[in-house]
Amino acid sequence: MPGRMATERATAHANEVFQQRHVDGGHRAEHSAGWTATIAPRSMAHVDTAPMNPRRPRSQVFGACMFGEAPNDRCAARHHGVIVIALVAALSGCAGLGERDDLDEYGDSAEASQQALYDEAQQALRSGNYTESIVRLQRLDARFPFGRYAEQSQLELIFAHHMIGDHDAALAAADRFIRLHPQHPNVDYAHYMRGLSSLAQDRGIFRRFLGTDISRRDITNIKQAFVYFNDLVTSFPGSIYAMDSRQRMIYIRNVLAAHELNVATYYLGRGAFVAAANRARYVIENFSQTNAVPDALAVLVEANWQLGLDDSAHDALAVLALNFPDYYAFDGQGQLVLRKVIDNRQRNWLNMVTFGLLGRPEAPPPLTIRRSGTVAKNPS
């Protein structure tokens, strides 16, 4: 009896202390006469208000709550709290699973993972497996955007995209590098690859295997490539890519001049002599160092003759004879013999469906322009 009374008095005293501390708030533990009361936040303060049996270990009380041996509010709340903690721990483990797998694959440190990814990308590049190298380089760039291989991997992504023919992706990667690293010592390479990728966009399967004349197609990308190469040689005249860029600019200028000449010839064949003369004059004035100039002069001569502008035609003929005396259209007497092409309007359906092999119409007689200013058709 005395022991029981002492225990009851201690329990009453502990509960009184608990109530005082609960009013003040906070998170404390009060130990008195063999029981423990844990102070939870205000919404959970009722959970541990009952004393614990001093002869029963805490783990047994916890187990009783888990397995239903103590059906009271305290056990139910504790059971719910354990479930929440377990769910949070599980979700945290899932969040770090991918990163942990990557670290397990490449090593126990982020540095080892970064080095391994870069080495694998380099091996794929050296073996010509550009698709695999792109996967590795993109993963490296995504996981370590500020790592020691970040800038180099971005440059190599440009190259890898270009090599597999994904020129749009190469252009996007080059633009991104120039935007992010305008002062990088190798930014001239990004400018150079922009020009190459733009130039390569017009080299499709027909151009590659059938030899399609690039000047007869849309030249929007070719013009853009010229702008990119010009930016390189202007901003980085001492670059190791400057000389090659200048050579490619010469090539592009010839392509642009040939395109304008094709348009002028088309207008000439359609009888649009004013438009033909304007296009030919544009070639002469803007592409004077290209191979299209003599043909442009010949178009200008013929267009002016057709318009009745004899003096203008004679002047153009004199320039042609002076600068290009070996022009193929001059005959032995120095006369300009212009052979007329067959207009599509003169072709019949048989000639069209056989791609010109059958039913070919007779070519119109050539136009001979003498330096004296006279015009002869059908010279014989």
C-alpha cells in the first residue's frame, strides 16, 4: 500500500507538471517517478498525456500500439505518425535513386561521374559513334552545367550534331554557346560551325547523289551561311578558321551569282526582257569577281537588243569582247552567237513525260550580233 500510494502521488505530480508545460508550449520531456511524457506540438499534445508503466519497456508499448494491443487515441496517433514518417523516407529515397544509380555506375563521387561521362563521350567521338556521343555529352551538360568539362562538351555537341546531319540542332547548339560564352577563347569555332551547318542544310540527297545544281534551288540558307562566315572573318581575322571561311565565302558568292544568272536567263526565255536586263546588270555590279559575269554580259546584250536599245547592247558587247575575248559564244569573226534555248511552252507532252528523250522540238535559230551593230538570224 505505501508503495502504491507513493506511485499515485508521483503520477499526479507529473501530470500537474505536464499541464503547466503544455500551456507554455514547446518540445520538452519530463521524467518523474518512472514515467515519461513527451510534449508534442499543440495539435498533438494529447498523445502522450498518460504515464508509462515503469515495468514495461517503451518498445513493448510501441509494439502494442502497432499491433492493436492498446486501442486508445495515443496509439492511433502514434501509428499514423509512423506511417507518415515511413512515406516521407520512402519518397526521399526515390528522389535520390537516379542520382545514386549514376554515382554507383561511375563511382562514389560526382567528380568521378563527370570524368567518366566525358571519357565515354570522347571514346564515342573517336570511334565515329556520334549519336552515342551526343547522349553522353547532353547528359554531362545537364548534370554538370558548371563543371570543368561544361564548355568543351557544348562545343563538341555542335560538332557531333553536324556530323550526323542534324544541322538545325548544330545551329541551335552553336547559337547557345555564342550567347552563353561570347568571350570564350574558342568561340570562333562556334561561329565557323554555324556557317558550315547553314551551308550543309542545302546538301540533301538529291544534291549529294544526283548532282543537283545548288544555284537552281532556294538559297536562303546559303545567304545565311555567307553572313556567318563574314561575321567570323570580321570579328576574328586572326582565327585559324578565317582562311577557310574566306574560301567558302568566295564559293558562296559564285553560287549566289549563278542563281541570279539563272533567274535572268529564265526571264529572258519568258520574254521579260526588262527583268532579264536588270538581273544581269545586278550580277555584273555586285558579283564582278565571279564566273557568272561573262554570261551576264551576254544576257544583257541580248535583252537590250530585244528591247531595241542598240547602243546599250553594243556597249555591253564591247565590254564582253574586251574583258573576255575567249568567251565561248564568239565565233571566228568576233561575232556573238547566242543559241536560243527551248522554251517549255514549245515542248509537247511526249517530250515532257520522257524527260526530253523523245519528241524534242527543234531549237530556235541562234542570234548573231555583229560588232557593227547588225543582227543576223540563221547565219549561214
